[in-house]
Amino acid sequence: FFSHIDKIAKMAPATTATMELLRCTPWGWKIRDPERHRKFRDEYPSWCSVPAKVYSAFWFILPLCCMGGYLILGWSLKLAFFCEIFPVAVALLLGICCCWSVTKPYTELLLTVAVCLVGIWSSAKCYILPAYFNESHVEGKFTAPDYSETQIAAIRNVTMEFANMLVIAGHVLSSMPQFVAMLYLSASQIVIILLWASHACCLLLCPYLDASSTIVGVGVMTIFSVFFFFLSFQSRKFLQLHYLASDCLERELKMNFEASQKADSILNHTLKNKMADAAGELELFLSTYDGPRHPFQKILTSLRRGMQMCQQRQAYLKLMAGAYQPRNVPCSLYTFGKSLASGRQLILEQFSAVWAKFDTVACEMILENALSNAFKHGCPQNPDVSFTISAGERCNESQRFPLVFRVANRTHPERPPITADFIQKLVDQVPENTGSRAVPALSDQVGGVPLPRHCQGLWIRFEPEAGRRSCHI
């Protein structure tokens, strides 16, 4: 309860906004929106789980301790068993139900029933214990030869008043767990009225309670009942405000996420169209241009590759979300390699002239980044990038062959050689922003290394060579 109050205090602006979503009824605060109120009620069993377990443990241990106290005082074993076995049984059943998955959805109802039963039992003790104490420790214990009739009556009255006050004090203390547990119940006001009525009836009907003890007992319980009656109103409001603040935040995040996705889709579509327009204009220009065409062909190839990457946006989203499902399709290795190598100045292009079934989307994404980074982070003057695709040896006498995609470049002369520790950290996605191994300022850190974690059957191996750096996929 106090943890909820602390959370509400930390989100005061959200609380002010969500107060308009509540309405006050004779039985407490209620969420105006029926759908939200239904979802709030659905979460109640989980909120009552911990209070129910604590309540069960408390009423399992306390009656056993009281039973031992009865025996120490020399009271009847039958009385100790009769008075204390009931809450032990209720607590044991409640604890079993809290741990049983079948009854967990009904935790609030079970806690409500347990609170009512224990409360009525506690009120019944106020009727039973004074009668037992009067019969066992007062009647016949003081005789006329030792005391006068007036003294005997005075001793009996004082003894019974003291015993009655102890019984009422014990009942008030034992009612505190019920009151605290009621703060988590939907029908807390009804349960408080029920327990107060049962307590008042037992005190008023008990013939062994004097008027002063009855007035004190009823008055104290009335004060506590009124206090917790209004406190339950506020606790319900705090719980609902906490739920509404969390729900409003989730709705806002979901709305922002959906808006961001729509804006991203519009931007992606607009960018693809602009690249298509640029490619079309370039093709019109080349149709009438008689000069060198190679540089323009490289630009045209890059534009077409960019348009193709825009069309694979959904695959990228699924890949980075971990929901991507690999799809192997037949493809010519020569055609696949040529499409990636076109528009790039490579010192070596070697692709096997065979067909194979593999995930072209994931491989194209990884190799596109690998080739781009090979030019970007290699030797500025002569990166000497090479790109080869080959089929390895047959796997275990089966018809499956591994495919090896190899990208290599000349290392940057001003950068230190690659070490095994750096490669391991690179694979583990641990950025190093200190020392000579800092991440380049222009790097977007979206290389091909993290992608295979979501793709079955793909792996990357970095191999430092003399003056060169290669990447095997």
C-alpha cells in the first residue's frame, strides 16, 4: 500500500491528469471507462497475491503461539484447540490456494472470505473467553470464610473487568491484520461494516461483560472501523490512479510508436521514389550522352541498390526485433555476387557459377554492410577490396554444401593491427570509446556483425592477415 502511495507521489502531473478519469460512488472510486475498469479489476488478483500470502502466514503462526500460551497458563487444552484451530485451518487453506495455479485468479475472493471468517471468529472469542474465565477462575475461587460477601463481589468484579479488558485488547490487536488486508479488497467497506456488526453483537450479547468493557470495546472498534473505512476509499483511489497513470503512459508510447512507424514508412516510400526519379533522370541523361559512362553507371547502380534496400524494410524490422524467419530460395551465386559487386571497384571478383538455396535477404544485408565498411575503413588510397563466393566441401556425406562469402581489404596504415580480444568484443557488440580503438565518428555502428544473431545457419569469422583484413561468412 505504501509503495503505491510512493509511486503516486512521484508521478504527480500524471495523477492530476488521470483524476478526471475517476468518479466517486457511495462504495468508493470507480474508473469512468468500463473497459479500463474491467482491465483494472482483472489485475486485482495479482495485486492481492502478496497480501494474501502474508495474511496466511500471519494467521498460521500466531494461533499456534497463542495455543502454546494457553497451555503455559494452565488453561484447558480443549479450549486452546477449539479457539485457535479455526484460523490455522483458514490460513492453511488460503496459503494452499495462493500457490495453486487453478485458484490464483480467485485470490481476491478467497482473501475476502478468509478475512470475514477470521474476523467473525475473533469476535466470537470475545463471547467465549469471558465465559470460560468466569467459570474456571472466578466462580468458586473465593469463599466466604476467607472474605466477606462484599469483598468477594468486589474481587470478582475487578478480576472480570481486568480479564475483559485483556480479551478486548487482544481482539482489537488481532483485528489489525483484517483491517490492513481490507485495503486490497474491492468489497472493503462491506467487510468493515460486517466485522464491526459481528463484534458489536458479540460484546452486547455476552452476559459476562460489564457495561464499561462493552462501551470501550465497541467504541474502540468503531473508531478503527471508521478510520479504515475512509482509508479504504483513498487506497482504492491510489490503486486506480496508479493503474491509470501506467495505462496512459502505455497508450501514449503505443501511439507514438505507431506514429513513428507510419512516419518511417512515409519517409521510406518517399526516399525510394526520389531515388527512382533520380535514376530515371540519369537514364534519360545517359541516353543522349556520348562521353564516359562508367562513373554514371556506378551512380545508377547505387541508386537501384538503394531502392532495393528500401523495399526490404519489413525484413530489416523483423530481423532487428528477433522475429525474422530465414527463407532459403534458389539463386545463382554468380548473379547474386555480380549484383553486389556492380558499381564497386574491386581488385578481385570471383563467384561460383552454380545455383544454391540460401537466405538471400540476410546475406545481402550482411554483405552490403561488409563491402561498404571495407571501402570506408580500409586504406584511404588503395583499399584493394576483394569479394568472392565459393562452395565448400560436402557436409557429412549429405547433399548440403556450405557457402563461403569472403570480403577482404587492405588495412588502414594508421590503425593498430586487429587482435583476437578486439574481434571478440566486436562480435559481442561491446563498443570501445576510449584509447586508440575508439569507434570512428562517422560510423553508424550498423555493421554486419549483429545481424547473424537473428539468422539461423549464418556465422562470421574475422581473419587478420599480413597487411589485409578479411571477413568470412
